[in-house]
Amino acid sequence: MIVVDTNVIAYLWIPGPRNAAASALLSRDDGWVAPPLWRSELRNVLATLLRAGQLTLEKAASVAALAEEQMESSEVGVASRAVLELASSSGCSAYDCEFVALARSLEIRLVTADRRLVKAFPGVAMLLEDAVEAR
């Protein structure tokens, strides 16, 4: 089991250069978990792609539905205090720290594409490409 951030979930369902890495990660470890926040973040990614003309509304809605189905029973809440402590000490956003707090509480790794997060939490967070190579 691993915590994945919203970008990793998006890479799995949105065609692009990291799609293969996200698919490889899923094939090696399909026990993905994330805080409920991932849904809103994914919607924001999809809305950004819609406005940029890179996705149609139908494709965006399809991606959302597929991701929601995949993560249906994989959402785990986090304690606000833990998130706030991490955000305060690291300078990272509370949004990002939700994923870190979840990984810490479950004592598992967080897979992300965010280099800043990996730098702030090297014992917890690892880059998607490194996770694929390590498994």
C-alpha cells in the first residue's frame, strides 16, 4: 500500500509523458490511498485542462469518474493538527501536507511528482519515477 498524491492519480488517467510511469506503479502496487482532498484537486486539474482546450468536457468527466471508481474505497481522513504541524514546520501547503500526514499515520511512503515535497519530507515522500524504479 502507498499514498499517492493527486498528480499521480491524474497521470494514470490523463494521457501524457508520465502516464506510463503511473501505470507501472499501479501494476506493481494497486493499494493506492489518498486523503479525500484528492477529489477536489483532481477536479481543479481537469478544469484547468478544460479551460486550456486540452480536454473536452466529456473526457474530463470520464477521467473524474474513472479515478473516483479506482479510489472509491481508498480515501482515508487525516488529523487537522498533524497537517497543520507539518505545514508549519515545512513551509509546504496544507494541501500537500495532507498526503504527508496520511503517509506518516499509515507508516507507508507517499509517491508524488512534487520535488519540493520530496525535499521537505525525504523519509516519507518519493518521486514517481523513483518509486517505479525501486519496485
